[in-house]
Amino acid sequence: MKRSFSHGTLKHLDLFAGCGGFTLAAEQTRGKIQTTQFVEIDPDCHTILQHHWPQGENKTSMALTRSTPPAI
């Protein structure tokens, strides 16, 4: 069974994006999946994402992602 997108391009939010593996796979769909935003806290990964996909927007708030675990 072969499926196709009948309504155009699917917009994608890449959560926990890392260095962009899922976004790279989405590119292989020949434009049927478009990554519009990333969520990534690692600054090195964010640099890679911005280099390869400058149109993507990183939606991470550092204030919400940093915490100290309780002492045991």
C-alpha cells in the first residue's frame, strides 16, 4: 500500500533535535515534510542546526531547561 500526502507539505517541529537526524530524514521526502522549528538545549547542536537549516527557529528557553536534582 502506497500512501501520499494529498494536502501539500506537512509542517514538522523537531523535539530533542540533537544534530538534526530527523530533519535530515524529512529532507529525503522531497519537500513533503518541512521542519519549521527545533527544540534543542545543547549549544553545539544548536550551532549545527542553524548552520544547516537557517530557516528553522529554535524554540528552547534556557530558563525552563536547567534544574538541579535534589540531594539523595
